[in-house]
Amino acid sequence: MYLFGKTALTHAGEQLAELFFPVACALCGKRIGSALCEECAESVPVIISRENGIVSGFAYQDEKIRAVIHKLKFGGYQPLGVRLGELLADILTEHLFEEDGLVAHETIAVLPIPLSRKRHRTRGFNQSEKIAQGLIKRSPESYTVFKDVLYKVKDT
Ligand SMILES: [Zn+2]
């Protein structure tokens, strides 16, 4: 007899669901096997901010990107996190590697922001880790993900 944890069962259920109901775009709902279709991805504004040495790729105040983030965090739509990571990899490749002249063999360290244990238990996944998975999936030569480097010391 095998016992599966809730996460394993959830993952198996998701794979089964994707077999019968291909992944739908989080914004337009088209079932085309992508969590954010090309058309919608292109409609999400990109803002490259370099304030205080921190680079962000999306315009987080924009209502479309807010809707996407909400579906990822509170809708539990995990494929969306990986898709956002892929898009972020494309944005960073264009702006960091091509415009800022970083050479392709320089590896960027990615530190997913941890969740509190309680939040991780209720959400079932860490959205930062999903986005990091997308970065690695798209550009494995450019990024190295370091989990367990940052620790949550205060439950926020
Ligand atoms: Zn779409």
C-alpha cells in the first residue's frame, strides 16, 4: 500500500486534468496549452527598472499583470508561474545580456523569496520557485537557482 501526500496527489490530479483539459491562458481563457498565450503575453507591459541595483521586468502596477499574479498566488495556477519565468528570462536576456552587455556565460544567481511554513502549507507551492523554474527552463545556461539561502524570519 502506498500513501501519497496531498502535494503528490494534487500534482497527479493536475497532470490528469491537463491531459483532458489543456492548460488555459490566465487572461483570455483560450485552451491552447499555455498558461499565458503569446497574444496576451505581448499585451503585458514590460518595464525595466534598475533602481538600487534591483532589476524588475514587469510593470507590477499594471492591471493585467496584477490579475496574472493574483491567479498565480491565490488561484493556485502553478503553470502560470513557470510561464512567467520563461517570459522574464526573455525580457532579461534582451535587456541584461544584450543591452547591458553582460556576456552569456555569466551566470545569474536566483534566490526565490521563501514563504512562511504556514503560507506554504495553505498555498501548496511557492510562486517564486515556480518563476525560477521558468527561468531555468528557458535559459539553463544563464541562471542558477539557490533555494534555502533566504529564510523567512517573520511571518508576513
Ligand atoms: Zn491569452
